[in-house]
Amino acid sequence: MAPKIGFDRFIQLDWAAAALRVRAGLSDIEELTELIDATHSGEPAKKKTRTVLNRLWLEPRPDLVDFSDRGIQIYRDFPLSPIPVLTWGMAITTYPFFGKVAEIVGRLTGLQDDCASAEVHRRMAEIYGEREGTRRMTNMVLQSQTSWRTLERTVNGKRLVRVPKTKVSEPKLIAWLVEACIRYSGRPISVAALASNPIMFPFEMNGMVLYALSTSSAVEVRATGGRDEVAHLRNDV
């Protein structure tokens, strides 16, 4: 059986931002409703978009409530925290399909800063199957990532180009983003390799990772044989 897709809608950045503000208690649901009403023509489309936004911010899965709550608290404490960074962290932990597209784009653009979108579709089809849904939903993710200013599409969408990395300097946000990466990967991650981890391609953490993780209540750094250090969730034994 092919893996489940889940992320099946284009999510515009201002919709995600409005959902985040609602969850943070800084706005009311009417703001989000007005945005969706203004951009969606039918009730089924509105419902599907709200379902994705609910999973991202408004009603996260039970196992991600604490993680989401800590992301919301970072936003409350540091209102200038980049919303695309926070939403990216929630997206890769909530929707493995979104994370896999991001990982593949990160790998393919790692050398020359761009790649053919057809190559992303080919690799996603190898994982999720050659079906129309795979192609359409991959496009939804790529379109969303473009709206979140983590990627550009050129040549009528045929090429994907990296944009300048967003600098993430707040230690709590760095630690939370690393936690998102670990949760997506499902295994501990080398601290030294975090800067080149393909799923983190839109972000630069300014060499503060070890300090940031030393302040985290959720992630712990553990030395391995040799000089390598790995980051893992504290509840992982």
C-alpha cells in the first residue's frame, strides 16, 4: 500500500499566519474565515483547506500538541519569529509527505541551488506511486513552499530555485526547529550535519545549534564514539 499523502491543499502563507495567530490567542477565527472565504469559491474547498490548517495549528494531532504549544509560546515570546520557520516545523512533523518533498528538493538543489521540478515528481512517484494524486499533491506542496518564501519556481514552474536562507537566531526557535527535524526523521540526527541536512535547506542557524540545544527541555545532545554528537528527543531511550 502506498504511503498516505495527507497534505492535499495549497496553503498560502497568510492563511497559515492567521491560523497561528488564532491558536496564539492574538486573533479570532473570523480573520481566518474571511481570508478563506475571499479565496475559495465552494464549501468543499474551504473545508479541505481548513482541515490542513487545523492539523498545522488549530487542532494538532494529540502526539504533537506539546510540540505545537511550545512553537506557539515561542511566537508569543518572540513575535518577530519568522512565521514560515514555525509553519515549516509543524508541516514536516505533521505531514511526512510535505517533509519528503522538502527533503528531495533540498537534496536536488544542494549543489547548484536549483533543480527541475520533473525530477522531484519522479522521485516522489517512486515513493508514493505513479498516480495522479501524487503529482497533484506534490505540486500543492511546492506551491505552498513558494508562498512561504522558502523556494522560487521559474520557467513556468519547471525549475525550482533556492532563495536566500532565512537566518534563525533565537535559541528556542533553533532548538524547536531541530526537534521538528528529528521528529520528521524518526531518529537521532548528527549535530555537525544539521547545517547541510536537506530538509533544513531554507534556514541558517548561525552556528548556535549546540548552545540552543543545551537550553532545550525536549532535545538532548549525546556524544557518540569519536567526535560526533547526536541530537535526540529526551524521551528516546
